[in-house]
Amino acid sequence: MNRYFLNTIYSSLSKGIDSGYRHGISSIVKLNLEKNFTTEHTENTEQKNFRVRANFANKPDPLYSIEWTKVDQLAVKRFLMEAFMVAGVGSYSLQEELKKLGVEVMDGTIPDFDTFEWEVRKKMLEYGIGLGTQPPTGWLETNLNTAVTTSVHAARWNRLNDSDVSQVYPGLQYRTQRDAAVREEHRALDGKVFYKDDPVWNVIYPPNGWNCRCYVVPITMADELMSAVERTTTDSRKIYDAEVAPDFRHNAGEDKSVWGRWLKMQLKGMPEGEVNKLKEMLRK
């Protein structure tokens, strides 16, 4: 397993996870500030902002804290461990494809080594290797997008379920981007409102596919959307479950996993020796 390939892939994924998780926490803090749960409605905007700043300066209100909790630290640690495994999968897959190109040179399928070098460079670009200032593409881009998006949503879930904040948002609404690119199965979930503790979120909490752009909107008791809240049953959850691809039927905030079943399947497809080597590197 090529350490250069592995480290390059892991570097991109780990940076994406870190920035995504931080963005997820800050987005909930921003939402809390917008909702003004610690201020009186009689105050004007300037007074409210001053009081929030004053309270935070003296003793940070949990609603406005951006400090990482133990739950956050555990989630990110597990996400990074998964990212290392995904990088190993990517490194192995890349090497296998490059070996195939080498065989094609020997067989005469690829006419000369100049063409071989060009094909290798193209293949490396697809995996995000040696890009310079060019953005990642192909396999790495898809995994990077998934890592960042999942980290954002996992951070939001963990923060929304923090004991200091959980009572503020009893419900969540599922949302799509509501454009032509939305998957039909995700469109069926758009606008649905469920209580936050409904087991349905263990399956349909986004992202629910590669490059999925779905998200949830936290709902307070005062929001009009609370009138649309549903409580699923065992049978109805099966219907909603069917709208999510099998590899993504999980909640990253709950199970601390970015890639879910997909990673397990990829590791099963790798030679046992390569998997053991990767695990040994991870332990170091």
C-alpha cells in the first residue's frame, strides 16, 4: 500500500471532516442566536445583542458555546479513523488501476510509455493525487463531499441533542434543495416533520446518498411547523426507510460513522493482508 497515496487522500478527507464539523457546530450556535432564546421580546435588536455578548463574556451560555464537548471529540476521532480506512481503500484501488495500465503497456494495448505516463497522470488526477491548485475530482471528490456534508450534519445532530440544548428543538423537518437534481426518493421525504426522538431519524437523517444535499431544519414549539409533526410507527418507518440507499441508512451523529456500510463492503473486497496492514498503520 503506497503511503504517499494514502497520506494524500487522508489529508484531504481529514481537513474536510474537521472544517465540516466546526461549521456544523457554528451553524447551530448561529441559529440559537437568531432565535434569541435568552432574550425578552420587548428588547430591541441592539439591546438583545449587547445582553448576549455580556452574558457570553461572563459565563458562556451553553446555547452559544462553540467549545467541543466529549461527544464532539469522540465523533471526530471516529470520523478520522474511518477517513484513514477510506484513504487506504482509495490507495489500494488506485494502485490496482495503475497496475492494469502497466499490464496494458506490456500487452501492447497502450502503444508506448509516453502514453502510459499520460494515462497514469490522468488516473492520479481522478483520485486527487498531485493536483497542485486544481480541485479534487472523481472518487476523491465524491468521498470528500460526503465526509464534509456528513460531518456538518453529525455536528448539528450532536449539538441539537446536547442536554443543554435538546429541549429547545423538539422536532426536525427534512428538506431537499427542491431543484431538478434532487433524487425522487429524497423528494418523497421533503417537508416531513418528525419529533427529534423519533427512531425514523436513525435511518433518514441526511446525507442519504453520495453527494446528497438534503438537510434538516430544527423546529421549536413556537414554530408553525410543529402542527405538521408526525410520529412514525414500525410500519410507516419501513416506508420511509425505503427512500434511503442501504449504505446510507444510518445517522452519523448517533453511530459516529461517515461512510456506513459502504466502507465495510469495500474492506471486504480488499485482500486480508492489505486490510491488516492498514489496521496496523492505524494503530500507530
